[in-house]
Amino acid sequence: MVTPKTASSNPNSKDLQSADVRERLERALVARFGMDDGLDAAAEAILYAATHTERLDGMENPVGYLYRVGQTAGRRLRSRWNRLDQLVTAPSEHDQPLDIDLQRALTRLKPTERVAIVLVHAHGHTYAEAAQILDIPVTTVNNHLSRGLTRLRTLMDTQ
Amino acid sequence: MNDPLDSDLKDRLDSLGTHLDGERQRRRATADDTREPAAGRRSGRILLVAAVAVILVGMAALVAQNNSTAEQIEAVDQTPTPRVTANGDVSDRTIFPAGGRVAADEAAFASAEELAQEYLDSRLDAAPEGIELTGTIRDAIDIPGVATIVTFSIQTPDDSGDGYIYITPDESGTDSLAVIAAAIIGVDLTDLSLVDGVLQGSISTSGPGERVIEVRDARTDELIDATTVDDDQLVPVRFAVDGIDAEAVNIRVWVTTPRGGVAPAHFAEVHLADGDTATNAGWTPMSDIVQAHFGTSTSATTEAITPTTFVPGDCRVNVRFYNSAGRAGIATRATDDLTAFLENTDIVNVLSPKNGPAWDGAVAWLLGPDSSCLDPTLLGLPEPDLINVGDLDDQWSELGVEPDTDLAADDTSNTIVVVLGSRYTG
């Protein structure tokens, strides 16, 4: 598991195009939309950061705003014909089997719960980091995790 | 109770994280131009709004005329209800028929939330130039036998608004759903007529600001015509649109820049049914439906406020009003009233009002833990049906709403937050 880097507070417009911010946005948007559309959505969010520097510089949480930009882009990109069934379909490079059961259970969660679980428990982000990325209070992250994990467990137990 | 995150699930999530990161990095290492452009994978736009009448006034040919002598308007209080398509002869129509379901295809959505999300995305994509918006679908309120009302919020960098999307089963008899109306603001359409392809009427909206009124072909979403109505025309404004030859049209209203210069996030798409000459539509009737369904206010929890003595030397309290009713101006008026009431005092600092998340109560006082030096009952605030004391983040949660982080950030521990909900009558 990749160790998440320490969140930087109030990144400026140059920081928003950094590898760290890009990684956070990609992780969150892939969890939200799956690999293909998630990466495209993140690319649009990064492009937005590059072309709206003045606006973002004045914000308290520009990373969170970029996530929302990416969310909007992702919804636009997502093919409505293909419901999100798995986050990734390509096999792992480490010859580990695709955990299809886990992925399918995750896609049946509410998007906010899924993203919170993937950020915190799959990628190791802290609650505060997840809250910043998603632009929600830490208590809300906690709520999403609590409800999402309970439901995830139920879904996996019934598979 | 078993911990839902047992070691097995924890390991599997950890492995999934590694897998996802590996795939991300592998793709980044591959040349970007080997990945299929996103545009190539996009499906076409799909219009799912049905039975929505659209008034569209052309930017190039403004036909709307101000009626300086406001006529007596007989507004029909009409809650949004689905209407069966009326496919009669053109000469038989008085107003456009409600129209059939205008989806470009017949695919069904599994849930009202999915449909609402698709609808919201399509509308935000088509926002007038210069308006930058993001949107979020929130909760679905199921009203058995009537509809599902999905709450949503849209945000600009400076503002946010909360509204409703009204969804019913499609009347085609399939499993499809249809959006009937959506709004953050109220819209009144009155004195409507359709003669020889000319749609005329009066329109007023519940909020000040420059309003863009669009008329679109309900089947193709093609813009027929649009007009801009300036300033806070709270009295009905006459409009007329000609060249109407579509089977059905949608009315879409955007409120852009008000006098204050801050772009709000205001939107409405309203419903007209065949034969209607007036309708009170948009946010207000949907809010009434929600309130009627849930009855009177949820049980209020109150905590006795112990009157304290002013300690002018060391007491400093902020007061901020939040508009959680979606009716423009109520928080501003309350703020102005309080400012006038207090006259000159350096004990109370009246902060600028904000828009808050939609709340179906009347008035709530959320008292920051360090505001107790001041007896709030002395301030002439609107009477609360709910009073909470403590950390403001927690207090918002106890109202059953989740504020944006920007809301809570500016409210310190010595702030009294007054939330004006949809049942506030001020």
C-alpha cells in the first residue's frame, strides 16, 4: 500500500498541479467513477486548476473544490449504459487475483461511502485528509465510513 | 457487535488500494495519446425532463415587455403533478401539452437518485455562459404513491443553493422514471396563452437578480429562444415567444447576478400542463409537498436558556442568520432587522447572512459554547422551535443537515447561529 503523504494546508495554485494533489484527486475520482472515467475526470480537474489559478488561490480548500469539479466532469464522462460494476478490470501486476467480489460490493454502496472507504482503508489516508479531498467535515467522513463499512460487510456476507 | 472492518476485509481493501495505485501509475507511464479520448467514449446527451413547459426568450430578439401596471394575477396554486400527453391537433391546444417523456432513448434508471444525477448534470452543463456551477445530489424523499423528491445543491465559488428534483414513474407504463420539475427558487407563471405559435404570459421569480429565461424543445433540448430579464422584478414581467412549433417545450430559468454582484446558484425548471393558464411552480410547491408528507415539525429538543446578565466589559457575541428555506431575502431581512434593533453596541456583532442547507423546520438557534455571556432572548430574534447549545458542527448535524465546510469555518464558538427553515413565516 502506498503511504499517503502528509496533507499540505491551503495549497497554492502551483501546488494544485503537483503530483501529490493529482494523486489524491485520482484516488478519489477513481473510487467514485472507476479507473477509466475517474482518471479522465481527474485530468479535467487538474486542467481546471491550471486555467483557474486566481480563483483557486482565494479558496480555503481548493483541493476539495477540484474534487467537485472532477465529480461534475466524471458524471459527464460516465457512460450511462455501463453501470459501475468494478473499479478496475485490469489484473494486478503482482499476480493477485482480481477481488471482484469486493469491487462489486463497493460499487453497490453510495458513492460518498465508497469513496470514503477507499480513501481511508484502501489508500491509508487519514480522516482529515479524506475530509479535505472530499470537502466535507471529518464527522461526515466518519459517518460515511461507519455506514458504508456496515453495508459493505453485509453485502459481502450475502454474496 | 462484530466489527465490520475485520482483518480479512482490511487486508482485502489494502490489496485493492495497491492494485488501484499500480494501475494508475501504469497508465500514467503509458503515453497519454494511447488512451482513447474521453470524448470518444461519451454517450450522447439524454434529455429526461418530461412534461415541463419551457419559456424561452431569445437573446437576439427580446419580446418581453414590462407591464408597468401590475395586473391582478390570478395565480393558480398548482403542485407539480404528471399529466398525460395530449396529442391533439394544434388548433385544439390552448397551452402546450405537457409532452411525452423526452428521453432520446428508453433506457431506464434503477433509482430516482441516478435519474436526478443525470438530470442535474445535463442542466449544469447547459448553464448560461459565465455561470460556473458544480452540483451534488443529496437525499431522496420518497412520498408513496406520489413521487420521489430528490434534494440537491448547486454551488458557485461564492454561493450555494439547495433545491428539489421532482420525479415520478413515467406514464408510458414502462419502468422508466421521469423528472417533472426541479428548482431552487419559486417561479410563478400567469396569464398564459398560446395562439398561432406565440406563447405569451407573465413570469415572476422569488429572488432578485438578472434572470435568463430559456425555452427549449422538450424533445431535443434544442434552444428555441431565450431572454434576459433584469434586476429584481418581483412583480410579474410580461414575455412573449413566437416561432413555437415544437411538440412540447421546457421552461428553464436561471438567476444570475443580483444587485450585490455575487452570482448565486439559482435555478428552476417548471411544469405546465395542457390547459393551464397559470401555475405556482418551482421550489415552493415541492417544499409544501415535502412538508405535508412529513406532517408537523419533528420533535424539537429545547434546552432551557438561563438568562444571564450582560457583561459589557468582556462579552462579545456574533450572530448570523442562515437561509435554509430557499426563499431569497429572508436572512437578509432578519439581519437588517437585528442590526436596526441593536443600534449601537459593541457586544453583538451581526455577521453577514448565508445560505444554509435545506431544513424543513421553522427557526433554530444554534448557540456556540462561548456565547453564553449573552441572553439571546434579549435580541428580539425570531422565536425558535429548537435550541441547541454546543459545538456548532454537531448542532448542524442534529438538525439532520450537513453544512458545507465553508459554512462552519466562519462561525466561531461565540457565534449564535439562527437557522431559518422552510416553515419560517417571517
